[in-house]
Amino acid sequence: MNLEYIVIIAICILYEAFWYFVIRYVNKKFQWLIMSKDERPVLSEEGLRKFIPIGYDSELGWIRKPNTDGIEKSNDMESKWTINGIGARANPGFDDRQSTISCYGDSFTFCRQVNDDETWEHYLSELQDTNVKNFGVGNYGLDQTILRLKREYPKNKTEIVIIGVVPDTISRILSSWKHYYEYGNTFAFKPRFVIKNEKLVLIKNIIDEESKFRSYERFLPEIKKNDFFYKNKFRKEIIRFPYSIYLLRNLSRNLQIIFWVLANELMKGSKSKKNEWNPMKIIMRVNLRWRVKLYHNIEARTLFEKILDEYASYARQNNFMPVFCVLPQKDDVNFVRTNASFYKEFLNSLHIEKLKIIDTTDKLMLEKDLDSLYSDNNEYGGHYSSSGNKRIAEIINEELSRI
């Protein structure tokens, strides 16, 4: 073989090996840069032993279980949460009071990053003089929220039910395994709805027994088939051999992640933490683009509307007032401020009998000090701060007074 060819082949092998080791290193440090191995990730046995007793739910995927508590640490701050005997978040000073309002939804309804007496449900309890029950669960989609409502409402009937979710719920209702959208969230298998013959059909949680976590690979063909993001996002972002070629498929995203992860590793020990957020910032911007796009996707919009219709139908059957409340993340508010509301047209298109819609973004985008309403000092903002939850409670209270 000609020496030139040998040199070229050697250079190609070295170049490919270089990118393999770089990508593998970054993958270990930052779960959002995915490789072939992430198609079938190893589920941590230690993690499962912790998750299953306090968080696993065979129907819903996960839940906050009754009579549990915990401390969340973020940004050098601590917040404590407590789940009472009925499975709702503790509401100090109101738990023994009569309840006319109950709330269901995701972490913005549960109110992460604040104490039990700093949730918007607690502040709304003060404004409404009633025990506003909080059945929110982190990372729930509207689909899981409806199923949770149907489980809890017969035992916890109220005149008003508020479902509060982030705009990103439109992505969550398309998912069967959160790992395909939130890479690394490997315990989060969930149920979802699909539409067949114009009717809402439930696909139950496939991992409906604890033992199935250990053999989840047997169910992957069905999970992949049922999850919108496996083909549309996950597979397209996997970096596999030849690594230097696959790197090009999402070049800007991949190189930015690699640069900032490596830069942060090199700067470890320095006093400045200003760059630590940069890799995640890239992911948050990608996710924002996804949810903007999904509000123009007919399949996603139709499914969203059908689930809301099911909510309103259940309300009519049980004689309560259904309220649907949009609780935006900080980047949602900033996007709407500088562009336009990416989901308002969808909300305006809804004509569902007796469904009351509250979009808190309308008021939040007018706030001068938006940063103070969120817990984290970054572009994403984390969850609402105590001040933010007070403002949310005021907005909801104003809207309820008009009913």
C-alpha cells in the first residue's frame, strides 16, 4: 500500500479516535450529549432502590407519596416540602380547614424551591379563606394530571378544580419515556393518550410493575413506537460511529456543549461560577424552540385539546368548575415579551364548554422585576420564588372573582 494512503488512514483513525474520546468524556459529564449506549442505558440499582419506595407509581409513573417529606437544595438555598396523609402538599394553617378548591399539575403547581407556606396555593388559601389543596407533581404532563385528578377527586371533592401546567406540557403529553426528551431521566416511564377514530385512548404505563425496571429493554419496541420524540428528536441527536460525521448533524449545538463542558472542567476550582450554566442554557433554548414548534403541530394541538375536553367533561359529570391555568417558565415570559405568545392562538381556538382559562403570562410579562419572581438567577429562572407565588395567587384570585 502506498505510504500516502497509510498516512491518510492513520490520520483518519486518529481524528476519529480523538472525537470518540472527547464525546465520551463530555457524555459522562453532561447527559444531554448522547451516544449509542444511551439507547439502552443501565438503570442504576441504587437509584431504583431509592426511587421505588418514595416515588414510583405503577399507573402514573411517579408521584409524591403520602406522609413523606424532603429538603431541596438549590443555589445555596434550602426549601422543605411535606406531603400529608391524603397525598397533597402540606398547607400550614389550613390543612384542617374546609376545602373548596383543589389543584393538580406539574412542579409549577407543586411549587418546587419554596417552603410549604410559600406556595401559590397557600397564598390563595389566605385570599380565598379556604384550604386550597395541592396535588401537583414535578414533571407531570397534562395527561398524568388528568389521571391523578380522576384518582383523587372522588375522595377530595371541591367546588373548583385548578389544573396548572407550564406551556411545555405540550411536549410532555407526547412522551412515553421522558428519557427520549429529557436525556438521562431514565426512571420516568409514563402513560399517555393517543387519538384513535377521533377518540381519546389511553396507553397505560408499560412499566407497571417494579420488576419491569430490571427488564425494561423487553418493552423498548413498544415504548419507541408510542413516544413521539424517539424518532423526531432522540435518534437525530445521537452521536455514533463515525463520530466526526454524526457530530455535524447538530454541529452548533454539539460543539457549544463540548466547548462549555470542557471549559467548565478546566475552570474547576476558580471562584467564578458564571459559566457553569452555559451548557444547560443551550439545552433550554433548544427545548424552547421545540415547544414553540409543537404549538404549530396539528397532532400535538389536537391531542392537547382532546385532553382538555376530557377534563371539562369530567367536571360536568362531577359538577365542579374546571379551571385551566398556564404557569410560564421565565424563558417563556421573555420569549413572549420580545416576540409574541407562541401558544395564545391555540388557547383562543379552544371552545370547550364551561372551561375557564387563566393565562398568567399576560400579567407576568408586565412585571418590571421579573427576576424576583423566579428562584434561580439565570435565563431559565427555575421555579417561582415566594414573591412569584404570591403574584400567581393574586392573578388567579382576580380571575376567580370574575366567575
